[in-house]
Amino acid sequence: MNSLRLGVNIDHVATLRQARYATMPESKNAEPDTLTAARMCERAGAQSIVAHLRSDRRHIQDRDLERLRQNIMTKLNLEMGNTPEIVDVALRIKPEEVCLVPEKREEVTTEGGLDVIAQRKELEPTIKRLHVSGIRVSLFIDPTLEQVDAAAELGVEMVELHTGKLANAFTEKIQKEELEQLRAAARAASESNLQVNAGHGINYKNIMLINQVPCLTELNIGHSIISRAMSVGLETAVKEMLAAMAKYPG
Ligand code: PXP
């Protein structure tokens, strides 16, 4: 049993389907299927399924969420921007967890963490509505002490620390600095009684660095696992990541 849990983000299973079937959602040929992928991740030992419903519906569709909600065995972690339309979907679908992320139309993927300090007023009522529905809330933030403090003040259960800068660091010096930032933010969040998750850009190589961040409960990983699945199959790809995570000292 791993002490560090894995949530697999299946957005890119939907990306591949949409590439061919976006205009034919009812086609019996539409593939690959997000629920089949989610079940394979669960069979391989993943502890949650992560999906990002974007306003532009570029990958995950509402129907994906409905089927996942009804059929997965673990928990559903819905990543979403804080917009009225998407909040209404979350309240209807009722995932176990919501992770609020910033969302820009032009971006390829989530680029930075939420600015919880600047957006406090907009985040507060959404967090309240999600809590009233029994949904646990996470805020996806850059690993700074200021953002951790602001998140703790908002009464959320969790933060997800953005690991993208560490993943994309192109010098050892920057990598070291980012790792230190992550370590300090994780400690601070844990001291504020927040569950500490991490995600974005984590792969089979940099997992060794992520394993050096203390106080972590869960990693949310998508692109590298779905990519690896093309070579070894999805179950093996998930198992390989879990094996790397098993080295986490806790
Ligand atoms: N966590 C959050 C909050 C994200 O926005 C994403 C990307 O959708 C991920 C984790 C997964 O990132 P990656 O696909 O780079 O593993």
C-alpha cells in the first residue's frame, strides 16, 4: 500500500476521441472511451480519477462526467475554472472533490496557479456552495507561502501545489530553487492542516524529485501516464508510476 496516492487525469483520453469524433458524439465508433480508461486506471491501483471540464469542452464533455460519476469505484476529482456555468455542472454531478484552477481560453494546459489573494471575493461563494453540497475543495496554487496562507484562510480542505515550474526547469539551479519552494509550501500547508496534493508536468523522471517534497498526500498526473500507455498499455503505465511513488519516504 502506497502512502502517496495517485489520481490519474484522463483528459487526454478524451482529447484523442475529440480529435476524430467532436462532431459525431453519438457515433458508435467514438473512441477511446474515458470510462474504460478510468476503470483500467482503477484496476491498476489508481486511487482517484481526475478530469478537467473546460468551458470550451476541448476534451472532457459533460457526458463523460456523468458516466464517470455513475460508474467509477474510487473518487472523482473534477478540475474546473470558477465560472457560474461550470460550478452548476459540479453541483449537479457532485464529484467527491473539486480542484479549482485558473483557466484561460488560449492556453494549451493550465499555466499557473490560482491567485487566491486577488480572487478571494470570487472564490469564497463558490467554495461555500461546493461545501454545502458535500464536495471537498482543493485550490491549485503556485508553491508560495502567501498563496498557502490565503488558501488556508478560505477554509478549503486541500491545496494542490503546481509542480510545472519544477517539471520544466531547464537548469539544475532553477530545479533546486523550485524544489525548495515546493518543500517550504508543502510544510506550511500541512502546518495549516491542509491536505497537500501536487500536480502538473509530473513524469517518470521527475517523480524522483517530487518524492523529495514532504507532507504530500496525493499526486495528480495525466499527460505522462497517458503518453506512456501508448507504449506499454494503460494499466502498466499506471503501475509503473505507482511503483515510482512507492519510494516516497512519507
Ligand atoms: N493538476 C492540475 C490542477 C491540472 O490542471 C493538470 C492538467 O490538467 C494536472 C494536474 C495534470 O497535469 P499533467 O497532465 O501535466 O500531468
